[in-house]
Amino acid sequence: MKILYIEDEKEINEWLRAELTKAHYEVYAFKSYHEFKEHHSEEITFDLAILDVMLPGLDGFSIARRLKKEQTDLPIIMLTARSQLEDK
């Protein structure tokens, strides 16, 4: 299973990437959408995307909309540190 993971917090990025890799997932981890587009091969399709909501440049919601245009059946999990009721 190929997982796209975009998270700008270094410690969280490294921890989740390591845990997913230990669980035998193929993880493509990036710190921003810009970095993803810069290094991503269009030939690779993903089975799942995990996106941080608050990212530099494009936020996770904007990235999710772009990914869905390219791969409509892609499941997406959103991660956030936001704690306000309206954010949940």
C-alpha cells in the first residue's frame, strides 16, 4: 500500500513515517505540497493520503481538493492540532 503523507512538523513527520514503514507501508513523506509536486513522479498512484490541515503554502483542505481532482477514489485522512469545536 502506497501512502502519501504531508506534514510540516519534522518530529511528527519522522515519527509517523517510521511507524507506517514498520507496518510495511510504502510511505512518500513530504513537508509541503510544493515539495510533493517537485519530487513526485506522476506514474505513482496512492492508496491513501494523510494530510496535515495547517501547512505552509497550501493548507491540507486545498491539497485534498487537488488530489481528488487527479484521483477521485483516493481516501484522505486529515490530521490537525486544532481543538476548536468548529474545526472538528
